[in-house]
Amino acid sequence: MIRVLIADDHPVVRQGLRTFLDLQDDITVVGEAGDGEQAVELVGELRPDVLLLDLKMPVLDGLGTLERLTGVTTRIVVLTSVSDPSDVGPAMRAGAAGFLYKDVDPLALVQAVRAVHGGQVLLAPEAAEAMLASPSNGAAPMPVPLTEREREVLALIAAGRSNREIARSLAVAEKTVKTHVSNVLMKLGVQDRTQAALYAVRHGLA
């Protein structure tokens, strides 16, 4: 059972998320927080597996909450209605394991909770594109240069896309995508896609 904590200052949003998530056989909502300070306290008390975290909250905002929760085992997914691309990089570098927008399809949100709980890093496609378009954004540059195509593939990996989906998106053969993915892993010195995605978001996808 995946234990989820919801942090959002809008009661209607929290109730909607709770209602839908509690319908899932493998997910249970263990608590709700109306501000960042309360979220930090509840993470300490409840030890949830996943925290769904809004960025714009009173008392302590989402980024401040992320910074206070550095080092916890709880996997944190930013779930926000704010579309400012400059928020993506700081949130991911502060420790978020995912970045989604509130207009996400409910079933996609459930899949995201499961994926992040399973160790994956997940970005909404718009968020991945924002990081790719703003590689500096306070991030340390990636020490290994990637080709333009490899950066595109890496951004799509960070967005949780499969090889087949990447091939369709880039209009290339799946075999070609596999080659690009292998090259990306080798250049970054990582063993799998999850590590590549995490490395990329921590370094701004430069």
C-alpha cells in the first residue's frame, strides 16, 4: 500500500485528490496539510511514501518545504497550477522526484504516484521542456556534453516516456532511440534510465 500525504492550501483540491486516490486498491491517503509548515510536521509524524506538494502555500511555500525535507525517505511530487517554467529547476534540485501540473489526467496522476514510489523521476512534458530550454537556472552544468538529439532523448526520458513513445515523438526508429539511450547512459556514467533522469534534472539538463 502506497501511503500518500497531500499538501495544498485549497480544501476542495485536497478533498478531490483524496477521493480519487482512495479509490485505488494500492494507494491510501494518510493525511492532509494546508500549508508547508504543517506538511513538514506531518511528514515527520506519518512518514508517508509519497507527498503531493503544491508550490504556492501560506506560512511556508513549496520550495521552502522541499528544503526543510531534504534527506527524508518520502518521495515528493510537486503538483501545481503555476505554469512558470522557472519553478521547475529549483524544485527538482531541492529534492522533488516529480513535477506535475494540476490539469494532469487523474489516471496519469495515479500512475505518477506509483512510478515515483517505485524510484522513478517523473516530469510533465512541459516541465521537462522548460528545464531543457533553461539549462542554467542556477544548476551546475553537466560535465559531459550531449548532442542536440541526445538532449532531446534525455528530456523525454525525464518525462517518463518509453523508447516507443520517444521514437514516435521524434519520428525515428525505436532501434535508433535505443542507441541514443545507450549513448546517454554511457556519457553520463549511469546504469539506468531512472539514474539518467535524476542526474539530468539535478544538473538542469544542460
